[in-house]
Amino acid sequence: MFAALYAVLASARFLGYNTGMLDLGNMSQAIWSVVEGQALRHTNPAGNVSRLGGHVELIYFALAPLMVLWASPVVLVVAQAVLFASAAFPVYAMACRRLPPFASLCFALGYLLYPTAVNAVLFDLHGDTLALPLLLWMLDGLDRRSLRQFWLFLGLSLLCKFYIAAPVFALGLTLLFARTAPFGLAHLPNRRRLGLLVCAVATLYGLLAVLGIRPFFATAATNGATAYTRYYFGAITAIGVIGVLDRVLNVLAVLTPSAFLWWRALTTAAPAFAIIGPALLSTGPGAAYAWSY
């Protein structure tokens, strides 16, 4: 039901001419370029560029077959809505292992109705939004002690955007210590080895994306080792008082609905703060004021 609801709303937003180049236009053009044998290329004011020269969203290759079936951005936002709603199942399953069925259902509904998440689903197509349900499926695999499921969805999550490596790395760190290990994994055999392996995979993929894939596909407009950092963090010193207040209000809007959960387990919430922290410091377009990011 929620998948259908969000799919209809996201589609209506596009069909009502309420979307633009940023970002559904860019994403749909880039994904369609795969059908034409190109590597996620789209046009912008600086000329033709590849998504692989920026955020390294390899997951978009998996969406290209959908564009073959229906050459419309609608199919992309529908797929995103369905994927988002699917994560209600791992949320419910993880809760059921600890709580009665009704309480577990409330957790699943809380996920499906979480304001920031719903806003993200209805706002175009983004690798960040695709990563959210994939990370939840990954955590469910870890909770079930199903390493196949865990590694499958960990890998898919990393493909959504290069900086997903940060929360995955942070998850690996929590596994290194008995006091911070989530899901009662403190006494799991080879827990530290698993944590080290997760950290290693996240680090290696992050380095591959930043030092290998991005430079290979970068153009004159996006090239340079510090270009990305300058774009998103170059004006930190000019944030000012109003900027600080905006960020405080933003973090309250994003975190308050779930505060009753994470404040009791700050170490378990550490992977989330690996993304929240840089987003609050960013001075680039969107990150500090648009909840969908």
C-alpha cells in the first residue's frame, strides 16, 4: 500500500511538471545513456559529464533495464518507492526478534512514515535514497547471522554513492569492540575479523571510487583532487549565525522523530552520524537545508 502511495505521489510530481534538471532530469538522462552504450552521461552547464565522475552511483546501471521497458522517468521513481517500502520487512523482522508483533508493526510503520525518508522518496531519484532500504536489508542480514544477505546488500549499498563507504566503515568499527557491537553480536565468533573485513572493504571501495573511478570519468569541469571538497565544503568559514541556526533546526527535524531510539544506543547510531556530520557542515547546494539529502 505504501509503495503504491509513494509511487503515485512521486509520479504525479513528475507528470505535473514539478521536477526539473536537478535532479530527476539528470538522473533519467544518465540512466538512459546506459541503454545507448554510454557510462551514465548527462548534460549540464559545463557540458556532457558522467555520474561516475562525481558521486560514482554505479547502482544506476541496474536501473537501465527498467528504462528499456518504459522509457520514462516515472519508472525510476516507481522503482525507488517500491525499494523504499520493501525495507519495512527487515525493520519489522528486526523488531520482531525483540518485541511483540504489534510493537514491531509500529516500528515498520514508523519507518514508512518517517518524515525525512518520505520527503526523500518523493523528491526525484537519488542514490542516497536507494541506499537507505539496502542498508536496512544489510542490517537484517547481520541480525539474522546471514552473512550472504549481509554482504550482498553491503555491496549494493556501496554502489549507491561513494560516500556510503563512510557509514559502512563505521559499522565495521562498532563490530571491533564487544561494548559497541550491535544486535547482541558481542559474543559472535570471529566478530573482530568480520569488523576488520567490513572496514577493509569500505576503505578499499572508497579509495577505488575516489582515486580510480572518479578521476577516470572526470571532465575539465569536475576534475581535480579537491574540486569535490571545494564544491561542498569550500564556504564553511562563511556559514555565519543564521547558517548555524539553520543546521540546528535541520538536525532537530531529521533526528527528533527517532530520538527515543538512538539516544539509548549512541554507539550503535555511530554509522548514521558518519553521514549526518558532513551533511551538516556542507555548504554545497541542498545538503544543509533540504531534508531529502
